[in-house]
Amino acid sequence: MLCAISGESPQQPVASRKSGNVFENRLIEAYISENGTDPVNGEELTTDDLIELKQARAVKPRPPTLTSIPALLSTFQNEWDAIILETFQLKQQLAETRQELSTALYYNDSAQRVISRLQKERDDARDALSRVTVSGTNGTNGTHGDAMQVDEEGLSESVLARIEATQQKLSATRRKRSVPPEWATGDTIATYQVKETIESSFTGAKSLAVDFSGDFFLCGDSDGGMGIYDLKNGSFSTKSNLGAGAVLDGTWVRDKTAVATSSGAVVVALEGSAEQKWHQHAGAATAVAAHPCGDILASVGVDKSYVLYDVQSGSALTQVYTDSELTTVTFHPDGHLLALGTSSGSIKLFDVKTSQIAHTFPAAANAPISSLSFSENGTWLASAHEGQTSVTIWDLRKLSQLTSLEIGTAVSGIAWDYTGQYLAACGAGAVVVSAYDKKAKAWSEPLRKAVNAVDVQWGANAQSLVALTIEGAVDVLRA
């Protein structure tokens, strides 16, 4: 009998129940403890599966070849030759393995180069797609008009005249404005509590837009639904579904509402019924804003462009491309500047009349801009970054950062009041109001309430705060 592992006659022979082979007991036990299988057929094997074999104890005679020194030398020479031959074979196998490894590495490097080239071609194709001129919707009642080229066309003289007239009118009276006597004071705001909670079906809503009167608030949801909350009556006066994808943002255009949707459509509606619809963006339209003149609308999208629309004529005026995906948009109170928030965290200021970039504020944090808001005095711009707990205040006169306000929760929405004294901010943990004292040139915090909100807006005369909660409900805070 010979051991199946060593090839020698075993001193303590055992047989495997699984393969029937004979092994040296100490060798097979060591193999089982390390692998747990039969070395011949690979089946699971334990020491209980070994059968001890009995054999006669006899002294083995010394082989005749080992009875003299010349015979021993011959045996050693044979062993040496065998070792040298095995070493040569191992060297051959090592050389072959190295060659196979070299070939595999070459193929891997080639594959990575091909993947890198394809990814670059894909990115170039996406960028080219984002710059393709898209057919506009020209007309009312949701009907599609003739396709029109709007890729960075200049604004018409009549539109420029409207923008210029609005700027001159508003900037001339800005410094003469005083705080209305009925406006809420810091002491009044400090007493605000959640007085009303109105449940709604607007799940996944992200933004809240207030009309000029401060009494009506627009919100939408991830299913394409849109609702208008009436603050005076404490209920939703309008609920409808525009059928254009999830509503990502909304604004008021005089007495009409405008929303940006995940399908790329920008829809203008009156009392919940769609009147105009544009499809200028190649991808989702992420935000919309209304010009102070009341009949010009701006939208931004993931295709790195912003589009201006004339609500009066129902036409797209111009489409301007940037170098970053755009997340939010707002007009300066005078209407001559357009602020764009980017996915990289920077803020781009464009001259509305020339469509040329006027200034870029660097990213205050490495995160997309989630919200922008100009103060009514026209000199400050507040910005919030997605996932960040602070609000950055930019000085438009010095084109630099003025200060940073710590809110204590990831900020998702911000809003200045009409007088520019109070800045409301909200997030998953709280609604916070920060107040600026011109005499002391210092900030204070008159209000902090534990409301899980995604957006917040001021009611009429700042006598209330309306917060859109994460659950889609509307919370009204007042004294």
C-alpha cells in the first residue's frame, strides 16, 4: 500500500470512505484540518470518515542500492538530476505565467483606454445635446406654434424698452421707500407660533411662491399636482394637475402661476388651467422666476441654459448657455440682473438686456445652490447651499461676501421680507428669522421654531410666515 499524498508506504495507514484511497494518518489529518475535503476527489471529509487499516509490522530491508558508497552517490546524483529538472520546469511555468500576466495587463490597459474614450465621447455628446436648439411652444392654451430658433438671440427693442423702463421706475423710488407703519416689528415676529396646519396631498413638494399681495401661495408636488393656498381663508383655493411631470419650482406672473417641471416643460396657468407651455430645455427645468415688469419669465435647467419668455406674446425670447448645470434663478428687484445658482456652488450674475455675464461669486461651499434671494434694497443677495447649515450674504456694491449666518440646520429655503430687515430661512430642523440692525450693524435672531420645512415665505406685511413642510402640509406662523 502506498499513501496517495506522499507516494510512500504509510506507517499508520487509513482509508477514506469517500474515495477509498489509502493515506498516511498524520498527513491526511493535517490536510483535513486545513481544507476539510478529500485530496483525491474534493468531497467533504472529516476524521470520522477515515478507516484505520491493519498491516503486519515487519522490518523493511534496506534497498540493495543503498548498501555501498558508490550506490549512495549514484542515488544522490539521481535525486539531484530530478531536482534540477523540476526547477527547470518551474522556471518554464513562471515564464509562461509572467507572459500571460503581461498580456492580461495589456488588454486591461487597452480596455480602460477605450472606456475613457467612450466616456469622453458620451460627455461631449451630452454637452452637444444640451446646446441643440429646441422647438418652442408659441401660442396659448397649451397649443404648439411654429418652431423658432432661440439660441442666444438678442432681445427685441420692445422687450428691452420694458426692462429699461421697469429698472428706471423701481430704482428711482427705492431709496425713498420707508417701512410701512403696519409692518411687523422684531418684537412681534419673536412671538410667532404655529397657528394653523393645513394638510394637503402635495407630497414631495420643494418650493413655495407667494404672490404680490402676500395672501396666495403656490406649491406643487412630485406627481405634477399644483395647488394655491389662500392665507386669508386658510385653505387651498385651487388644486389641479398640469400633466407635465414633477413640479420642481414655481412663481407668480401677475395673477397667473408658472411652474418648472422635471420633463423640461415650463407651464403658465390661470386658476389651475394651463394657458402656455414651452419645451426649451433639454432635460429638467429646475427653477423659474418672474421679472419685476410682470410679463417676462425666466427658467433654468440641467442643460446649463437659462431661457427668457414673453408671457404677453407666448414666445421664447432667448436661450443663453453657461458652463454649469443651473439649479435656481431669481431677478434683481430692479430687473436688470439675473442671478443663477449652479450645481458647482458658484453664483452667476447676468445682465438681462445684453445676456452677458456681469460677475461670478465663487462657491462658498462645495455643494449646489439650493436657494437665492435678493433683498428689496437691491444691494444684498442671500444664498444657501444644499446640505449646508449657513446662509451667505453677498454685497452687490463691493461684489464680495458680507457675512455668513449660521442657521443650525441644512438650509433648503430663504426669503427676504419687503423692507430688507428680516431674512427667513428654513430646513429640516427649524424655521429661523435673522434681523439686521442698521444702527448697530449687527445681526440678531428674533425667531426660531422647530418646524420641518422645505421652503418658507412671508405673508402680507410680514405679519405671518408660511412654511411648506417636508410632509407636504402648510404651517402658518403668526402672533
